[in-house]
Amino acid sequence: MKKDQNGNAKNTRHDGVKRAQMGRLIKGLREAAGLTQNEFAKLVGQDYFTTISQVETGRIRVPPSDTDLWARVLGVDTQAFAKECVRLYEVDEYFKAIYGKDTKPLI
């Protein structure tokens, strides 16, 4: 079991640094597409722009069932986007089991 700097059990399902990295990636893609958070929210079926804000700050994840829709609206390949979701949202062991040693970001 992984431990934090104080010796307490570390939640390996939630890595705030990696989640924030995914959020920055999404924000960059959204801005490159010329979309505001409100516009993007409407295009991906979210009622509130705050959902997008929470994803972009790493507070919450992209809903897995919406991976394809988010990728299409952001103008990126769905498989590449999904791979980044696994790389940055899941524990490293899942990523390595699926993709092997290929840790290079796709987008």
C-alpha cells in the first residue's frame, strides 16, 4: 500500500496532480477550439458550465460515458483522448496493463 509523506495510506484511485494535468489539457483543447466553458458545456450535454470548470481544475473527471462526445467536440481522436483519460485518471498499473510501456502522451 502506498503511503503519503506522513505515513498514512494514500488513495491511489485519486491523484490530484494527474487529474489537474488532464484538466489543463482539456482547457487548452477547449480554448484552441474557441469555446467558452458555457458553450462547451452545452455541446457536451452538461446543464451547467461549472461542471466544465470542475473538470478543468481537476476536481471531477470527464464522465466515462461521454468520452467520445467530449473528444469529438474538442476535435481530437476518441482513442487518443480515452488513452489520456486512463493515463491521467487511473492508477499507473491500469495504464501499463492496457498500453504496456507506451507512456508517451498522444494529445
